Amino acid sequence: MEIEFYRNIVSIIIAGFAGAVFGFLVPSASSRFGKIMPCDPGTAIISIFHRSYAPRCRTLSHHIKFQKLCKRLLLSSIMCALLTSFISIGVVIFAEPQSVLWFIALVWLLILSAAVDQRFNVLPDIITIPLLVLGFASSIWGGVLTPESSAAGALTGYFVPMAAGALMYFRQPHAIGGGDVKMLTALGAWLGPILLSYAIVLSFVAFGCIAVISGKKAGPYGAALAIGTILSLILPLP
């Protein structure tokens, strides 16, 4: 019993530290996605890690502006590190032991996709497609869902936004982007049709709160989807 307790403590510490490191890198990594879209996945991967040449600041105003950007990036990195660490610890505490790593991967990809969508208003295939593949893999090897429920959830995530887009066409065409459809399909593979429906409803609530805070009625939906999905996993839903 005592060994199991210390093992859980170590797992929590590792998850918190790893989540903090990943979260700290998210703002910087997400800023590089603007240079790689659209492109094939291979080029995208190399471009993310390739360091481009940055010219020196030649004037005092440029230097001051550069310092402000660095401070803003540092603040965003610290906040994202704390958030990712906190959520990663929650996954370790509440998730089943055999599915902990799978759900941590899900949460990390959701946070990265939300950051990219918030910055560039796009959910790139380099995130949504691996997320879909991992969702199916988690149903086979992670014990998250049965493969049948995973497939049903993916189909639900694909056809529900298509139906919603068709109904909204004459009032607000192109309200649902292709990246949103792919993301919902991937999330359906992780959550199944029932939990996906809760995630969608919660994402509507999250988007409404974001709209009130930002004062904008329209905008990227990735952050709302990430919040809705995480809430659907941690809340005691029926």
C-alpha cells in the first residue's frame, strides 16, 4: 500500500513537470505554424524545428518592440505551463492507469491546437489527423473505448457539423470550417458519440463565455472545443 502511494506521488510529479515543459513550449511552437501552412506533413515537421534567421534590431524602437514581444511570450509561456501542468496532474489522478498516457496525449494536442487556432484561425491537418489516429489506437490498446464506439463517435463527429453547416448555410455560410469538422471527427474517436455530444454542448457554453469576455461574436472555435472536451472528461456527467 505504501509503495503504491509513493508510486502515485512520483507519477503526479512527473506528469506535472512534463506538462509544464510542454505547456511552456506551446506559445513558441504555435507561432511557427503560420510559416508552414499549408504544406505537407513532412515539410511541416521540419519547419517547426528549423531555426530561421532573425535579423538584428537596428533601431531603438525595434529593440523596445522586440523586448515587449519577448516579455509577452514569456508570460504566455508561464501561464500555459501552469495550465498544462495542472490538467496533466488531474489526468493522472482521475484517469484509469492504463489510459493515463493516452489522455495526456489528448490533452496536450488539444492545448496545442487551441493555441494554433487562436493565433491563425485554423486547425491544421498535422494536428487533427494524428489526433484521429491516436483516438482509434486508444480504443484498441488503451482501453478508453471499444473500437465500435470509437468508430461511431468519429462518424458522429463528422456528420453532425456537416448537418449543422447545411442548416446554417442560408443564414451564415461557411460558419463551420473544415478544420473544425476534422477536429470533431478526431474527438469522436476519443470520446464516443455520447460523451462527444456533451463535449459539443459544453464547447458552445465555453465559446459563449469567450465571446462575452472578448466582445467578439465570431472567432476561432479550437479553444472552446478543447475546454468542452476537457470538461466532459472531468465532470461527473450522466
